[in-house]
Amino acid sequence: MDAADRNDAPPQLAQALDTPFDSRADAHSAMHGLVADQTATQLLCFSADFSGWPLQQSSFVRQLELWALRDPRRPAALRMLALDWSTVRQRFARFAAFRRDFAHVIECRQISETRARGLHEMIWTPNRAIYAHTATWMSGEQVRSATRLHAMHQVFEETWQQAVTAFPATTLGL
């Protein structure tokens, strides 16, 4: 079934395209697959602090690098939104180096918890998204339904517009 067929699919078929997961390993595997797909022109990510994400795994960061290298001229194709970036700075040196090296395709912002209401932990592309029911990523869903993808995108965009720039690629200093 191609993308046009999914958009016109009856609701019961569209929901059948969405598949649940019930472990962090399944979530990480789905994230790897989404980034490795290489067809998405944009990745949108939201997490409270990204502590449940595989940002310490060299294979995941390498997939992000390959994704970013596919079209390095596209501006801010990876947009990441968090409530707090301190965990990423402290625990994920490999990802912080990726952030520095690929600053031209990554934009990071921060939002307050009250303004992020209704936004689930997720990684989103126009064709597929993975979202968690909790910040620990122990359960969630892979979403392929066009209606749900559109709704997730709308909530992310509304929240993104209220966020402020954060997690700079470099730190200015003397």
C-alpha cells in the first residue's frame, strides 16, 4: 500500500497501520529503523530530557549522521524540542559531538512543561512516527496513519513556535 492509499484508507485500516510496542528495546529498534529509512526530509523530536532515547549508542548517532549527510544543504531538518537539555549535555557526549558537527541541520529549542501539555515523547517524520506513552519509552506506538501523523505534527508545530532556542552547538568563552 503506497502513501496515497494510506491517506484514503478507511479508519479501521488506518488504525491497523499503527503498531504498539511494549519495551524500550522495541522503541529503540523502531527509532533506529525510522532514522535508517533515509527517505524523510525532516525529523521532529520531543522529549522531556531525552534520557530514554538511544543517544549514547554509537549506531544510533551514526544513523543520524548518515541521515544528515544525505542532503547537508537542507536547513534545520532535525528539530529537537526538550523541557531540559542538561541530561543530554551531561550523559550523551557522542550526541553532543554530533550536535556540534551537524549544527547546520539541527535546531534545538526548550519549552516549559506547562506549554508542552498534549505533546507526547516522539520522533516524527512525514510518513511515520514513534511516540511513547511515558518518558521511559517502555510502551508506545509506531504511527503510520496520515490523520494521526498530521495531528502530531500540528501539536509539535504549535509547541515549537512557543519554544526558545537552547542547547547551542558551541559554547562561547574566552
